Amino acid sequence: MSSTSLVPKERIEQCILLVRGQKVMLDRDLAELYGVETKVLNQAVKRNSKRFPSDFMFKLAVDEKNELVTNCDRFEALKHSTALPNAFTEQGVAMLSSVLKSERAVVVNIAIMRAFVQLRKMLESHKELAQKLEELESKYDKQLRVVFDALRELMAPPEPKKNPIGFHVREEVERYATKRDRKGKK
């Protein structure tokens, strides 16, 4: 059983979120990847709670859950849930393989670990590129500052587009006459 045929790498990468400055995966996404119910995964974690210290797993706060529901359509099912999801760090996900003892859990875990490593490499190469750009900028004079600013702008992640909420009528609006308009018409 190969990890590439079981779970696509892109599917795993979509599940990795940034919460509290850490890359994490939620219990519901992990349960789906492992092919178990979220309830079963959380029960296994509770039975082995000593294996999951706060730097391996933490429960989302209500405002963090609400922010996820607001920003991501795939978390719509969490909207009316009273239970707060568990967030697992990379170490917590690794620990899950020892708690969930199935062939699928082992294979999926390997794929998840590879996705975390690849993400870390991508972030590291971005830092190296920014550092090299700073070094070049310090060597050359101010005439090239425009070029460096443009490069820095291209490297910055795009701002997420926010769609306006609600129904908007796009019609021509009749303007009411003001006192000044009425005086001019006399």
C-alpha cells in the first residue's frame, strides 16, 4: 500500500492550517484521512492523554473555531457544534500513529510527515531568498532600490480577497433636488 495512492499530497497540504503561530491539523481532517470517525480518533487520544502534551495537541478556543468557520467553507459543519476541535502539531500527528494501530494509519502518517517536511523546506527557501535579496540590496546603490522593492512586493503573499457580505442592488439612483438646484431653475 503506497502513500501516494491512498491520500493525495495536495489533500494533506489543504488540511495544514496556521493556528497560534503553529502549523496544525484538526481532528476532523485527520479522522477523515485515517478513515475513522472523529469521535473514535478523539477517544483514542483521551485514552492515551499522556502522549499528547500541550505542544503536541491543544483544543481550539471558541473564537478560533468561529474564525475558521467564517474563513473556510469546509468547516461549515463546525458552525453549530458545541464541541471544540483538537488541533495537532506535527509531533502530535506523529504520535497519532502509535495510538491508531492500523495499516492505513501508518501509511497516511508517513504521507502527512512528508507534507510537513516539504512545507518546512518551502518556508526555509523563502527565508533564504529574502536574506540574499537584502545582501544584494546592501551592496548596490539607491538607483536599484526600485527593483528591490518590486522584487519584495512580488515575494509577499497576496492579500486575500474579501467578498462583500449581503445583497447589493446595482441600479442607477435618482438624485433628489437640493435647494441650490431649485434656485438655479427659477
